[in-house]
Amino acid sequence: MARVAVIGAGMGGLAAAARLARAGHDVTVFEQAASHGGKLGTFQRDGFTFDTGPSLLTLPHVYRELFAATGAPLDDLVEIVAVEPTCRYRFPDGSEVDLPHAEEHLEAALTDAFGLEAALQWRAVLTDAERLWGLVGEPVLQNPLGGVRDLLRRSASVRDLMAIAPWRTLRGVGERRFTDPRLRMLLDRYATYSGSDPRRTPALMTVVPFIEQRFGGWYVRGGLRRLGDALYGRCLDLGVRFRFDAPVTAVESAGGGVTGVRLRDGERHAAEVVVSDVDAEHLYDGLLTDKRAHRPRRMLRKTQPSLSGFVLLLALRGRTPDPAHHRVLFPADYDDEFDSLFGRHPRPVPDPAVYICAPDDPAIAPEGDEAWFVLVNAPRQGDVDWTEPGLADSYADRVLRIMAERGVDVRDRLRWREIRTPADWARETGAVGGSIYGSSSNGPRAALLRPANRAPVPGLFLVGGSAHPGGGLPLVAMSARIVARLVGPA
């Protein structure tokens, strides 16, 4: 039995803690915040409840396997329901399309919105993406990946590598395969699922819309935070200890590997295994001084951080006619958004795409009212100073005005609003600059070779969105499964 210290109680850290405790190890989790969940946060006021982080669950079987492996059926603890439609998209010309939850209805929906030729073009891209998923799903995403040699070794043939084609971009796929500009815009959107720029994200990311449309989009009744609560409860049942309001300031090591962690108040906690669920950049630049970490530290400095987010939590009176759980309102100039986020001079996006999550769930709002989560992509804190007086409020007003211009005016229904900026994400979650996904997928190396789950310092492991295989609820759970296998049973 090893003494295990887990840094961070985000979903990756909780999943790793549960698996390692189930394997017989002595596990303690140290979390800087007062509660668990990390970016899967929640906010409550006046009978309204908001998820403040992820708002869509894909690949729910990943969490069903996690709970089964740690001794409790997930569906006995939370209610997971299909979202129908998965998302409603509104384009600059005013046209709309509802992408259905069930894959078999997708072609008809696209034909009605864009015509048969466009629907067949989309199907052809997703057919190719299905093969890519076969190449990267089990071989790459669910196994340790230590570098280019590992990637080459897990590719069965040169033909496989040609299919992955890391030199092609997501934008290039859209320009080459789609005649309707609305389909190109729709495909570009999926780059933002990893906090990235479609003009630099590898074409491999076509697996993202394939996954969403093959496996569907899902919601947890009462809010996705309940998934985090269930996993926290599973950890407690397995004997995991938690130390909240306990920021770790150092991972300590000696010649043989890690020796434990040091807290802000100077307390030292001895451990033979340390699992980091903090941003990899923060781990390697802020917590670890061991010279063996030089290589990943240098590589991280060469990658571009992911985008952040500007969020409005809207408490609305009344009900919306023809509601949609998820909605995206596209701007006229999508390239200007990515220039604003990733260009030489980052700025709040003047005319951003707007994402709205408006669950039809009586558990999250008073009867007859609605709780909306509104997100626009934003540069990190530091690239823009989001603490500048008046900036957050003025930008919130702009976002509400843009929503109104695109046919979703809720200003006269607003009871109150709460604002979350990249500065808030950075302070509350420890993500450097408020990056939602750690590093972006801008470029083949960044997309395919995130920091490895096994660090160069023996006994140190990485989970969470900034480590392999990446960000998002299912992927961080996959990272925990990889680490549990690397550590092994007691």
C-alpha cells in the first residue's frame, strides 16, 4: 500500500483518488478551494442553481465504467438524460438547424436546413472521422502516451498515419469538403471544445463532432455538478481523506523520486505517490523544482495556452417559447473571434459566438422561471486585464445586446446576473490565466502530445485537462484510469 497525495479535487483528481483507494492505497486529496469539483462548479442564489463549468456530458459510458470499477452503479446515484436536440445553431443569415440527439435523424435535419448535398458532405466527413476514432480512441486516448515514438508505435501502419494527417487542419477540412459556408462554420466550432483555433487545430479533431453525434449529448438532472457530488461521495465511501482550503505550494522530491507535498502553511505530507490534478504549467513551473522536469517544462513553454471564457449566469423570469437546452449564435465574422483570442494583440472579442445553456429542469429554478448559463470565448487573464474597473460589466452588456440582435433578447426578463471572467477562473480553479483546457490543440504536437501522465520524476503522475489525453469530462476520467493502471494495485 502506497501513501498517495492527490493535488486538486477536480474531476480528474476525484476519479484518480477513487480508483487508487479502490486498489488499496492510502489516499489524501489536497484542494486549495473550500469544496470539490474544480471547474465543475456550481452557483446558487434565490432558488436558482447554475453549473458554472461543463454543461454537456458526452461518452457517459466512461463514467459508468468508472463507478462500476469503484463499486457503485452510476445510474443509482444520478439521472442521466438525453438532450434533444443536442444543440440549436443560428447562423449569420438567420437560418437555424437543430442537431438531433439520435444519429439516425442527423441526415434529415441537415437536409431540411441546408439541402441534400450538404447533408451528404457532412456524412462523408463523419464517416472518415469514424475511422480516425478507431485509430485514436482506444490506442491513444486510453493509454499512456510519452512522445512521438509512442504515437508512431500505436499507429498500425503508414496508412494510419496518413489518415490522421497531423499536417492538415480542421479549417482545411471544411474548406476542402463543404460547399456551404454554414457547414464550415459549424465544423470550426468544434475546435473550441479544446480551447483552440480551427485554423491551427489538426484535422484529427473531426472526431469531436463524430463522438457527439454517434454517442449523443447528455445532461444530469439537477445539473452536471451532481456528477461531481456523486464521485466525491464515492471517494468518501472508499476512505479517501480530503483537506480543503489546503493549497499545495511544492511537490518535494529526492534522488529516488517524490517524497510528498508541502502546504502553504509549511506543513509537509509524506507520500510515495503524488498525483497532480493542477494545470501542468503550474505544476512544472510553480510546484516542482526537480531538474528531471526540465524537458516537459521546456515543451510547455512552446505550446499556446487554451482560450478562457467569459460567463453570464442569468436568472430569468418567465419561460422561453420554443426552448432549446443548448444554443449557439454565430457571428458574421468568425475569423475575427480567433484573431482576437490567439492573435498578437488579444482582446475581448467584439462580436463573439454566444453559447447558451438553458436546461428545462425544475430542479434548477423557481417554478415558472429559468436559469441560463451564457458563455463567450475570451482571452486569458494576463493577455487582457479582466480586473480593469468596469470592463466586466460593460462586456456583459455587450453580450446581452448581441444576443438580442441575434433574436434572443432576455433583457426585460432579467432578475439579476452574475459574471465570471478569466480572472475569476484563474483565482478559483488555479488554472493559469483561467485557461479552460490548459494548453490548446493549436498544432499537431499540442493536440496529440500533451504532458504525459507519468512525469520524469519517479512517483509523480498527472491527470486532468492539461495532461494526456486532454480536457473535457470524459477525457479527464480517462486520464485517471491511465494513472491508476500506471500506479498499480497496493
